[in-house]
Amino acid sequence: MPDLDWHGQHTLNTATATAVTSALAASSLTYVTGVHPMWDMAVAAGGAVGAAMDGARRGRIGGTLAYRAGLWLAAGGWSSWAAAGGPPWSLHTLAALAGAALAGRLSWNAVGRYESAEKLRRRKAAETAEQAERQERHDAWGDQWKDRLARIAKLDDCKIVAIQPWTANTGYTVETDLPGGATWGQLKRFEDALGSDLRLDEGCGVEVTGGRRKGTAIIRVSTVNVMQQDIPFPLDLSPTSIDDEFAIGLHRDGTPALGSLAFICGLGIGDTGSGKTNTLNVINAQLLRTVDALVWHIDTTGAGLSLPWLNSWAIDGTHTRPVIDWSAHTLDETRAMLTMALQIIETRKRRYQQLMRKANDTKLPARTDVPEIVIVVDETADLPGGIKQQIETVMNTGRAVRVRVKVSSLRATSDSIPVPVKKRAKWRWGMYVTDPEELSYLFSGFQQVDPADAPWPGCGFNAYGTTKPRPFKAFVLEPDRMDQIAAAVSSRRPVLDEISRSVPYGRYYESRWARVLPALYEGETLHQGTRTYTDVPVVPVPTAGAPGARVRTNLATGATAGGPGAEIKPGSPSWDRLFPNRATNSTPAPDAQREGPSKPLRLVVDNTGRTPQEPTDTAENEPPAEEHQPEVAAPAAEQPPASSSAPMPSAQDAAMRLLLDAGPEGTGPSRMEADLKTLGYRTHRTTISGWLRVWAASAEVRQMGTGTQAYYVHRSYATPQTPNN
């Protein structure tokens, strides 16, 4: 037996049928039982009162209420008449009932149309009255602002286009057309004066920006101090992409303070207790929501940037994968990380050309299987100059292949944040500082930023892309919330692509947690879930040695002891045999000549460890001993740091050594420039290119590829089948 549907549609036809049958049943029951017919009228009167009350509750107009009450009374009147005058099912009573039902059915549509028209008329009248009242208030408000701008900013004849209250009712925005020749920059100088004239509370203020076209200005007035309140990190942890902008807090008007690290680098500062670390954690949280970006941390002051994100994995075991892909807590680990990043940049440029062509873009698309690498650096002030140069090189070269850097520091000074690093950071934020000059250094090029506009912990200024620095309040992210985020996003974190793993320094990547975790959690018991990452053979990263000592391990290319020629010291007989002087008749390239006088090119002739054969034609290749002139010292710009150990090679010898250490993978002039800087040389890329051209003409190295994809391989690694481009 089918179930009855008591929630079916009730149409006008079914309503009419229900009314007719109900009236007939009521009158028949009254007639048969002998009950006085006026009881039917009494019941109908009660129904009329109930219908009126229900209609009033639903917002029906008076005419409709009277009509619905009239239908009830008409049904009651017919029922009383039919029961009193004879059987209700007689022909004349049924005819009267049918006529009344037809009249009610036809009149209902007319009543409905009347009610709709009347409601629309009344709504329009209310809107007109409200608009008139609002316009009156707007005109009065606008007149006040016109007078205010004329009195304070000396801008007469300003036109107030609109005044829009904010959604959160914490302030309003004034849009104004300025008089001819005036600019919004002129008005911005009077922000404090306008706030004083408005008698705003502490923490509230006036912010002036440019409008949609020249000659207009947007004035944002905050009337409620929302920046003193804590704003919790949003609950939404849905997956995002590194290409999406993300919010780190809210501006005074409730709009999000945005940032992005997809193709630009970031820079943030903040004094102790300003909320800088909290803001960094907010950025970490937003990066960890992405499914196409890995997060690497550099914090040599105790790894405080990483530990809150690792505890739930390393100690509690609430998830089986670390959300931070690599954490460098020592200078040696930092050098290894940055060196691998530089190698990844060079390798991705060569190996992912087809992927970029398929995407019809000169930039590598970020994907789950080819994730972007974001290196977050906390506190750069105490980092050595070589590491700062590596960071600068990553910022300079990694944009197209998705390797980006986010740097932070306690101070915004040139010794803490080098000028090149600052210039590469297109997204900058600064938390509260006591010295306004630091904000001026951070936001150079804009009008002076006043720290008084963001005086509480967690407040700062955000300048993203082309936007001007605007006050904002960062979201508050507490440790328990960080644990929840780590557990929620762990399973969808990407892994480093195989091509990036295959770089020379990839051999240190696999055992990164086996080196780092025991040091970070010394004396504590790691959760067994970390064994997948820690129960692997530890490969120690190269060490830089004692201060002032010669770096024997090539930190730039990864050459280690035991590699080809790695134990040969500069200045030794073995070095002289490996790098014999060969006078050539070829003229160095113009770029090389600009370096000034230098000794003849010293060319690697072997990379197998065997003693190279001496040239057979001594007259052509070596000048007689008595005529051999002392070598001219390399220019000061190329001299490496002084050392108490064996003499350092010239910049040319060091450049050849880079080719030797690069092996069959080869290297290029940009890479060599960065590596030479790491080793203490200041040789320019154009000079290195000149050397490479001369060496290629002498068949000592082979050029692989063309144009921007060209790189060079030492001839001892080049097989006969390798094409020489």
C-alpha cells in the first residue's frame, strides 16, 4: 500500500475543492444530528478570526485579510442555511454552493494581483522615503566633508561623490572628486589633521588613497578600533594553490591584507614582541594549505620558526608526514639547502623546457608533481655574507622555475637586510617598530609611514604588489590551532619532484631529517612515525671550517673529498701539473679584457687523477725557463680572502675548478658567478663568459645547448658522442 504524501502541493483548485467538501460535510452533519444550524456559523466565524490572524502574521494587507475572512463567513452562512432549510444535498442548495465556490475561485487571482501591486507600491514609497532621508543625510554629511577639506587641506570646490558605510559598521569610505590640478597625494599629507578634526578615538584613523582615475581620492575613516582586537585565524582549511593570493590579516575597513609568493619574493620586519613571529606563522599556515608548494625553513637561532609545525609530527605522532619539507638550523645545513636550491634552479631551467612550452609560458607552472619551493628565512642579521649572497642569487634567478624566498628580520637596516634583497622583495610588511626610519627604509619610495598608526602587537603595514603600505592587524595563530592545521594538511602536502632531487646536492636531501630532528629534539623521544625519515644513512653536509680557513669543500658545486682532484691543493706540484700554463695565440674576449691585466689562462687538461702529459711542442706552448716572466697578480676585484694556508688559486683557476667539480652535468656562467662569490671571488658574469668562449675555442670545455640554455662541460667528461655546439 503506497504511503500518503501529506506534503504535496496545495493549489487553488484543491483548496476550492477542500472548501466545498468541508462546507457540505459540516452542513450535512448538522442536519442529520439536529444540532442548531447557527453552530455552523459560529465555527465559520472562528475560522475567519484565525485566518485574519495568520494573514496578519504573514504580512498580508488589510484587503486580503477581509477577503479571506469573508470566504470563511460565506461558507458558514451557506452551511447554516442549507442545514436549516432541508437536506444540504438538495439540488438548489448544491447549485448555490457551486456558484459560491466558482466566484471564490475566480476572485482569488484578482485579489492576489491587487495585493502584489499594493505591496509593490508601498515598498517603492518606503524606498523613496528612505532614499530621500538618506540623501538628506548624505548631503549634510557631504557638506561637512566639503567644509572640512576646504578648512584643513585648503581644497575648495571638492565634490563628494559617495559616502559608503562599511559592512562591519566600523567606519565609512568617502569618495571625492578633487578640484582641477589637485592630487590625492596633496590630501594624504593631512590624514592626521583630518582624524583630529573628526575627534577619532585612539587607534582609529583616516587613510587617503587614489581613486579610480586621476583627480579623485578615496578617504577611509575608521570609527571603531578593530586593530586592538584579536582576530583569530580563519577556520577554512580547504586546499589552495600557490598561485592564489592569501590573507595574513585585516585592514581597518575589514578588507583582507593580501600577499603572494607565487612569482615574487617577500620581506617582513618587526621588533621584539611586535607579532613578527605570529605573522610568519600565519604565512606558513597559508602556504601549507597549498597543494603545489613546498616550504623550507632557515632559522639558525634555534629553529623556532619550524618547531611549532613539527611538534605534532615528531613528538605527538598525530600525522605521519612533516608539513615543513626541510628545516635548516645551522649554517652548514643552510648552505646545503641554498646550494641545492641554486642547483634546482639551474636544472629546472634546462629540464622543464618542454613543460613550459606545453603551458605556452616562459615560467614553470606549479603543480602537485612539480611544486614551487618557498624558502622562509627568519632573522638574517647574523647570517654570514656568503649565505646572504646565496639568498640574493636565489631571489634573482629562481622566479621562472618557482623557487621563491620570504625573508624576515628584527630590524630594517642595511646590515640586517641588504639593499639587493630588499629590492627583490615586491611584497613587504612591517610590524610595530620604535624607529620610524626603519619603516622608511623598508617602504622606500612611499610617503613616510607613521608607527603610531599601528601601535599594538600584531599590527603592522602591508604593501603588496603596487599597493601602498596600509595598516593591518594580523590573524592570531595559537599553538593548538597550528597543531590542528598541521594534522589537517599533512596528507595533501606535495613531495619534491625527481628532477629536483637528482641535482648533486640531492644526496644530502634524503637524510635531512636524520640530521636535523635529533639535534632539534635532543634528549627527547621521537615518535616512531618519524622513523621513515630518520632511519636512513646520514650523509653529513659539507662544513665551512673554522673562520678564516680556506674552504676545502666546494660548497657551490658539492665537490667533496675523494672526488676527482679534490685533494690537490692550490700551489702544490700536483696542482701545477693539473693546471699547467699554456700560452695561446688566441685573444681573450673583450669581456675578459675588461678585467684588467691577469695571468695567462690556466686550463684543466685532465680530470682522471693521472699525471698529464707535457706538451710536445715546448716552443709553442711554454716559453723557455729563462724567458718566463713572473705572473701578474689578479686584479683586486678578483682576489680571494687572505688565508694562512696554501695560496689560493686565481679566479680563472677557481672557475676551471668549478667545471671540474660540476662533472657531466656541467655548469653555466650565471651559476659560476654565484659559486665564485660563495668561494670569495667577485668576478663578474661577463668576465666568466669571456673565459668560457676562449676555453671552448681551445677545446678545453664543450658548450652544450644554445642561447640562455647553454652550459659547459669539461672535456674530460665529454664523450665522443656528445655534440659540441
